[in-house]
Amino acid sequence: MMDNLPLRDRYIQLIDEIVEATLKGKIRSKEQVYQMLLSGVSTGTGEIFERCLEESLNTTQQQVDNPVSEIKQAKAMRTLRALNTISSEWQRVQEQNRVSDAIASATQAIISAPPAERLSALIRAIDPNQKQVLNLSQIAQLAKILKQRAQQNSDTNLTTEIEQLSEGIIAGLASWGRLENDLVSWIYDQSRGSIGFEGTPDQRGPWMLWAKKVNSPLPQSLFQALAYNQSLQEWANSLPNLELNAWVELTVILQCLQRGLVAWFDQRVYDSKMGAKLSISTFIAFAVIWSLLANALNQASISQRDCFVESCFQVTLQILRTFAQRDYFPLYGGVFANLNGNSLRNAMDYLDEPLRRVEGTQEKARILTLLGYSQRAQGQYNRAIAFHQQALEIARQEGDRVCEIANFNHLSRICVAQKNYAEAINYSQRALILARQTGDKLGEANALANLGYSEVFQAKEQVQVESEVYESAINYLEQGRKLLERVGDAQSKALCLSSLGIAYVVIQQFQEAIVYLEQGWQAAQFSGDLYLQGVNLAYLAQAYYSLQDWEKAILTGSLGAYLLEQIGAEDWRQSAGLLMIMQGQMGVEVFRGMLAGLRGKIIPLIGVDGYDYIPQLLVKYRELME
């Protein structure tokens, strides 16, 4: 009888029935309400039901607020509680409908896509940046529906491909199930101070552990290659073939690992700064891995190569866009946080490619800012300027003032490196004005540091300078430092302390310089920025050398040269050159003896391989200078 009623009357009756059953004690759980709504409300008629529910809620609320009697008020209050339960369970129904629609839409998009674009359609369907994000159980549901649709299709090629996509998802989720319990266990087994994704297979990083846990050949071989720091180009060339289902499985595994790690680090509320640092490292590490995979596969001889390469770019971009939306996204940092080793030195060259495919968005501006910083660290000033100028333009269009200020600050820093001090001061002043207008304290602190830093170097270029000029410049630096003490950003604090230390080196107040450079080094170690660590160490070596403290000069110079050379920064030559001067003054044997005596202090920071590489660095420097 109820089916014959108009929709409005039918839904009012449904609401009344649920309320009546609740008041009589026949509803024992919210799940019963959920199931009644699921079966009682027809697809596409939710708005009508919501209007009916809203009318009932308003009428009942009036009865509660304006009671005729205490008995009727008490009944109205019980009715209101029942209606609120209906309202909350209706939200569940709506969410389920949205998920069902998303899965149905994704299924249709995958099946109807041209063969060369089906993998891309799947990657889009599981993108965490989608309006309706599918969780793992919903992705499993997608795989099940894809398999059902494939079996109903008469096109043999289509059936085979869709089944491979489905099998890949199912296998990937199964592999993730085997890895999930060991998602973070490797962190507690680290044998060295900081956490990272590289190192010797048995001592550092998760890759070898994960390789032992997965059963499938493709992810197992990739994890082993990453554990042994093998070139991914070599890995790709060694593949006998690349099957679609195996690739989908690997994609699902890597995405689950990356998102699982970020979620775990983000939940470390007892140490939020460390959690943010590790989340940043995870986002960057996995984005780099996907970009390196794209580059490696692009040069490999495999069938459907373009499809696989495109999927790599898609996932890279998805990771970066998710990262750019986090409040801890490092607008004043680079891709070197917690990453080292030759395989990641040129990461930004690969990260640049997927960004070319995206129109101007707030996320793109922030990612370009990150890449610009990294290019500056490598001495690629023209490329860095191009990144920052593009980011600046997009940030203005999107109204992202914080990002705009950050790029003014970065451009100021590049101008100092290019000895264009007037322009550096101009950029820092613009950043300072805009930061104070918008209340961006972090941007203001960086602008003050850059302004003081620029003025110190500009004054140094002049023949005669009054002491007041240096005092004014250092005053800006001190203002920035004090502001950062309140803001609490480790990355910017490291930069400001470094700037102060360098300023004192420039004006030859070496004891004062050492105080700030030591603090800057510690702050850079905490933030994980290898470039800032290296720069602080390079100037520390210069300060110690000027004070004739040979041992500390060799220690800091060796560490600075190694760290900077590892990330491809041209600044390594500054420390290497100083070490060569000391070697010439002390004599080779004395120098080597002192370096050997520092072995115990160097190895905990850069490992045995790092220590053994230092003499090779000096040879490399000498060959460059010849």
C-alpha cells in the first residue's frame, strides 16, 4: 500500500513508522534504522526525503520548545531523539550512495576508456585528491565490480585487460595486508641516528624488510633494488616483461605504504614537529621514487611503455598535490630533507615533468616553490628563478599570499648568490611589507633575515663602510631570529641562524659566527635539510680555520663538503678548497693523520662510506681545478 502513495506521503509515513517503532522499543540498534532507510528511500529522491525529515524535526522542536503539557513535552523529546537518529543514519545512507555512485562512475570510465588509457582511468579512480575518496575496502569493491563487468563482456581483449586490472588491485591489497604489520617496525631497528629511506640493506631503511614480506616478484625486486641503492634504470632493464596486473599490484602497494606512513607520522601528537618532519620526508621520498620509475621505464624496452610511464607521472602528481595541501608543507625547504645518496641527487629533474601537465593551481605554485629551492641549492640559479617566478605568478592568481611571500624571499636569496645585492634587498623588502600586511609571521621572519643578509653582503662589496651599516643589517637578522623563536619553524630558524653566522664571518667576528653557525647546524639537522647543514658546516670550517683551530676546521669542512656534494650543490667546492689549503699548509701526512683521528666523530654522521669518500672528494676538487 505504501508504494502506491505519492513520494512525499510515503516518506512522511516511513519517518513516522521508524519513530513509532523507536518509542515502542522495537528499534534495538542504529543499524536497523540505517537498513530501513536504505530500503525505504528510492535512489535519486533523497531531496524529497530530506525535506520531509526537516519538516518533522522543525515541528517536533516547536513541540519541545512550546509544550502543551509535561507529558506531551516528554514524548516530543523522545520523538526528537528518534528523529536525530534518523538524521544521522540518513547521512550514512547518503555517504554510501556517494560511494556507490563513485564506484559505478569509475567502473564505467575504466571500461569505456580506450585501451591505452584504461590504466590511467584506474589511477584517477583511486586518487586521494578526488572529491569522493575511496578507502581500501571500497577499492576492493571496485575490483570486484570490474571483474563482474569483464565477465559479462563479449570483447575478449577488453575482458582480459579489465580482469588484469581487477587482479592487480586484489593482489596489491593482499600484499599490503602482509606488509601492514611491518609498516613502521623498521624505524625501531635503525642502527643510526636519524630516520631515512636509504642506507645499507641490513642497517637502514624499510626496503629489505618489505622485500622479504611480499611474495610477488615485481615489488620484491623493486624493494631489493632500492635497498641496495641500485639504479632504477638497471632494474627496469632487467625486467623480462611488465604485466599489467603486476604493475597495478605494485602501484597499490606503494600507495598504501606511503599513505600508511604519512598517517602514522601525522598521528604522533606527542612529538608533532618530528611527525611533520617524517611525513615531509615520506611524501618527498615516494614522489621521487615514482618519478625515477617514470624515467627508468621511459628508457626501457617493454610493451605498453607509454601507459606505464604515464601512470608514474599521475601518481607522482597525486602525491605532490596531497602534500601541498598539508599545513606543514615546507615553503622554505627543499627536496633534500632526509634524502641522500646518488640515486636521489637529481630528483627535481624528474619531479618537474609531471608538473608541466597541470594548469595553474595553488598546489602547483607550492610544489614549484619547493623545486625552486632545491635548484638553488644545486647552484642552478636560472632554473630556480624560473620556478620561483612561475610560482609567484600562480600564487598571485590563486590569492595564496603566504606562497607569494615565500617566493619573494627565495628570489632574494638567489640574488645574493648571484651578487645582485640591490635586487636581493628589493625582493626582501617586498616580502617584508606583504608579510606584515597579511600577518604572515614566518614570512616576515624570513624577510628580515634576508634583508639583513643582503645588506651585509652589499656592504662588504663597498670600499669603505661605516660600522653602523653592519649593525643595522645584523639588527634585521636579530629581529628575524627573535621572531622565529616565537613562530617555531625549524627550517627557517636554521636559515636565519646560518645567515647570522655567515654575516659575522663576513665581518670577521669569528667567535660570534661560530655560536650562530653551531646553532644553525643543529636546527638544520632537526629539519633534515642537508643543504643548510652543508652550508653551516662550510662556514664553520672557515671560522675555525681563521681561528687556527685546525681539527675542527677539518671536521666541519669534511662534513660540509661531503653533504653538499652528495646533493649536487656546487657549494661543496668551498669546503674542499679550504681542506686543500690546509693540506698544503700542514703537509699531506699530517693532514691525513688528523683526518684519521677524526674518524670516530665523522662516521656517526655520514657513515663509513662517507668517511672513505672524503679523500676522493679532494682528488675530484684538484682535478676540477687543473
